[in-house]
Amino acid sequence: MIRLPWLHHDRVARLEAALAERILVIDGAMGTMIQRHRLEEADYRGERFAGGFDSLQPGAAASHDLKGNNDLLTLTRPDVIAGVHEAYLAAGADILETNTFNATAVSQADYRLPHLVRELNLEGARLARGCCDAAEALAPHRPRFVAGVIGPTSRTASISPDVSDPGYRNTSFDALRDDYRVAIDGLIDGGADILMVETIFDTLNAKAALYAIEEAFEGRGARLPVMISGTITDASGRTLSGQTAEAFWISVSHARPLSVGLNCALGAKELRPHVETLARVADCPVSAHPNAGLPNAFAEYDETPEEMADTLQEFARSGLLNLVGGCCGTTPEHIAAIADAVHGIPPRVPASWGAGA
């Protein structure tokens, strides 16, 4: 297979140099930080959707409640999203995730806004790019990178949503691939340095995303680095579609990703054995951005920045990590503590690096 050249060669060179030098820090939760603002329906609508429709697309109704559509805030309250990005950069994040976790047609259809997918991804990447560029201008020796987030969608291609009809599917590989392609093109055009397929609970969904990514790269004649991050859904140590961490890696390794890792669902302590498995079998860098512990009875996360940082520091000292950050329940305080905890600890050396690849 011919390997396409990098779309942004200089940025990739700086990213690879940083990965070889230290453990890179990924930012924390977006939703947790948005909740701190206690936004109301009017915030989500902004001026553009105030009249119950999209003023920029006559005939595109948005009469459905929009509160909770966090991706939409990129358009209606970019100040809020930029503020979250800036807080994570100030806390020590090297990599910002775009506010595009649900910026796919299948997810935006819940709000009657599937026509916004390209715009949400384009502007999400542009907003994060601007924040990274501003931070980098103040400290040119320390590059900051934009990871264009590609979420799992609310559908699963491997499992029937109808217990009485195991063979039924409410989506397909091709439908997911087409949906992902629109999002991917928006992220690339918006200036993402990396594409991150994350919170993967169904590997078939991820394969559709990876296929769409390769199609996008072939269409441009150039590529970006790709990060892949799955999620172990419970104590069984498997993804929702039934794979162990090792099986998950084998299923996605053909994509030759920049990194493979795990995020969400579990806290750091519960995630450790599965990250250790990836560190043992993967020939590329390994990432982990877990939740701030397990959710309590009120669906809140109780693990303090100090507790989480102590746990992840042990991951680093054990040689398991190349990239580390936080998922649900984490804040800039968590990221600052994690960044401090892993500072100066050498990154894991992947087998491919040792072989001179």
C-alpha cells in the first residue's frame, strides 16, 4: 500500500518530535465544563435559531428543543467553547479536542439539524485551531495540536436495538461511512492536525470511520495522523461489541494509527489493566483519557484532580503511556494535576520505534 504524504508535514514533524520527547497531555471533558455555565435554551439557539428555524437556511426547521446540543454552541456561543479550550491550554494541554463529538448527521437528526454537520466540524476545528495558535504564539517552543473529534454516533452497526429481532440494524456500514465523510472533510478543512476516532464502543462503527478517513485522504492526495481510542464499557473488560482490548487493537491496527488507546466509561483505576494490555501489544504510542472515577448515584464524578493524577502517574512510571488526559467529569484542575504528575517521566517506547520504523 502506498503511504500518502502528510498534509501538514511541518506540524506532523513537530508532533512526532514531541511524542518522542515526553508524554503529551490531552485536554479534559467539554460537557462537564459546559455544565458549569448553566446555559439555557436561548444560549443554545443564539440569534440564528431564535425564531424556531435556521435563519441561514430558510426552510430548515429547528423547532425542536436545542438545549443539550453542545456541538451547536460552537456556532451560537463560541465564546463559551473558546473559553473551555483556553482553560485547558492554560492547564497544560498539548492537544485540544474539537467540540464535535456529536457533529454527525445521525446525532444532529435528534435536534432536526443534520444539515449543519459540515459547518459544525469546520467551525469546531477553526475555533480550536485559533486557540492553539494563540497559545503557541506565546510559547513557540511548545506546539499545541488540534485533534478533530469523530464520535461513535448514537447507533451501533453490530448490535440490534430490538431485542425481539437480533438481525435488525438501524444503521449500516455505508450509512455511517457517508455520515462520517462529511464530518471528516469539515475537520480537515477547518485546520485539524489530527483526526481522533474516539469512545469506540462498536468496532464496526470505527471501521466505517476509518474507511471514510482513508477515502478523504485519497481524495486529497495527503493524510493526517489518526488517533484511535476505544471504550471498555464494564468490568468484563470488553467493548460493547464484545472485544477485549487486544482484539480491539488487532481489529484497527491496519489503519497504522498515530496512537491507540482507551477513554470514557471507566475511571483510571478500572482502566489500568486494559491500558497495560494495549501497551504490551500495540506497536504505536498508547493513550488514555479516562473518566474522573465511576459516576455516583447522581451521575456525577467524585475523583479529585489529586487522586486521578496519582493514579495516572503510576501508569506513566510503569511505562504504559505516550498520551494522557481526561474524559467525563474532568476539568482544567484535573488536567493541570495530571500534566504536573507526568512531567519529566519518559514516554513509553513503542516497538516500532525500537525497530527504527
